[in-house]
Amino acid sequence: MKRKPDKTTIVLANTAEAFKIQLMQSAGTEDGQAKIRIESDLSQRAFFWEGDNKIVVTPHRIPRCLFEANIQALGYRAVKNLSPKEEAVDLSLAVIKDAKLLSQLIDFAKSHARIKLTTYATTPSFTLLIDRFKQAGVSIEAPENPAKLDVVAYLDSKVGFREVVCRLSRSFPQVKIPIGFICEGHAEAVKKVKYFLNEGKSCVLKVNGGESGWGLMILKTEQFSDGTEVARYIEKQFVTDPIWVGDRLVVGEYIHLNSEISGGSPSTEVYISSSGPKITYTCEQILTVMASF
């Protein structure tokens, strides 16, 4: 009998779940449903997380031809792709509700000496899923499950990130951040945009909980003849897209990209443990004129 590896991984591709609040705000519209489908399809990237010997749980199955092609290309031998019977934005909750799938994952975890549960984002539902494993007597490693979810939400927000980096820049001169403002409402944000344009500077307007270019406006000086025109443009976006409703805003100076350096918008992910920081991946991120990544 072939011996199973001592350590294996369950990968939870909860990409859409991470932006559940934003996605559900517009779920009743055709455009909103399209955004949900895009996020669900992006979960297929989870195939590449971790290494061999894993189960990848996605909102819906990865197309078989793509799954098999990736298996062959990477030389993997023990990768399975599972999904709940009912697709949902909240993947963790969908797994919990699918008794058969949850039982299958628990049995898989019990059959290995060490099991790691990794995810795209730590959410309240993800912590509930971890509790289900613990209640079943499974001891799992969940290094991306911090004790305080409010810290995760803060650091993952535009306002939180800006405040933290501003503090870091005072102690570490090599850490630089564009001039910008945190705004409590639409009227204040429009005033700050006008300030930049009056100074002859393009700027970027971001909603606190935006993601992947959704909830982001790039406002360049050559686009508008005066403050009235830019205000009219911004207000139209505020009214037509629910992403802008009821959240804080950040207005910052636009930094002109050099596309010859890492695509113009390099993206690096760092995991910080008790032993220090570790770069898990770095890539060339392409930022389009429509502010999508």
C-alpha cells in the first residue's frame, strides 16, 4: 500500500468571499453578477498555491482540461479539486453547509499526520470553518488565521494601509508614499481632487474597501477643463456604482508608471512570521487605463 505523505494541504480558494460585502451590494444587477462570476473564476488560480499533495476547494470545479494540463505541466501527482454542491460567494460557509464535502475534507485531514489549511483571505466564515475541523478532533495548521480579525480588515483597507505606511515612513526614510488625504465623505473627497488638479497634478480616488481596481478612479489633469467638470464626473460614478456607498475615501497624488520596470506596478506578497518576513511571490502587475489589474 502506497504511504500517504505526512504533511498535506487543503487550499480554500475564497477569493470572492474576501469581498463578499462589496459583491453583494450589486448582486441584484447584471453587472454585479458579472463581477461575482469573475471573482469565482479567479479562484482557479488557487491551483498554483502551495505545492503537490493537496485538495483545492473552489466555488465551482476548475475546467477538467485546464486542471489536467496544469497537473501535467507541473508534474503533480496528488492534487484534487473539490467544490460545494451549491456555489456561493461565501465559500467557507458553503463548505460548512455541504455536509458531504465537509465530511470528506475532515476524513482527508484525519488520514494525514499534519494538515495545513491555507486560504486567500481570513474572514469570519473561514474562522467558523476552522472551528468545524477542531470540533471533529482534527488538529490543523492555519498560519493565516490571526486572533484578531479587525486587524486583518484594517490592514487590508485603503485607509488602514495608508495610515500604517505613513507611520513607517517617519521611521524609515526609504519607505515612501504619495501625498494624500483620508476623506470622511464624498464632498470632502471632491474638494481634495480639485486641490490636486488646481496644483496641476493628476490624482487617484479610492474607496476604502475597493478591490482589483473596483472602487478606484484615476483622474488626470488633461481629462478635465475645470473643477465643475471633474466634480460632475465623480458624482456620476458615486451614483451609478454601489461600491462608493457608505465608506471612507482616500485621495492621493497619481504616480506616473514606468512600464519597463516590473510592468509599472510590481506586486509582491510577504508572509511575516515570528522568524521574520518571507517573500512568497513577486510578479509584474499590469494596470490598465480603466484601473483594473
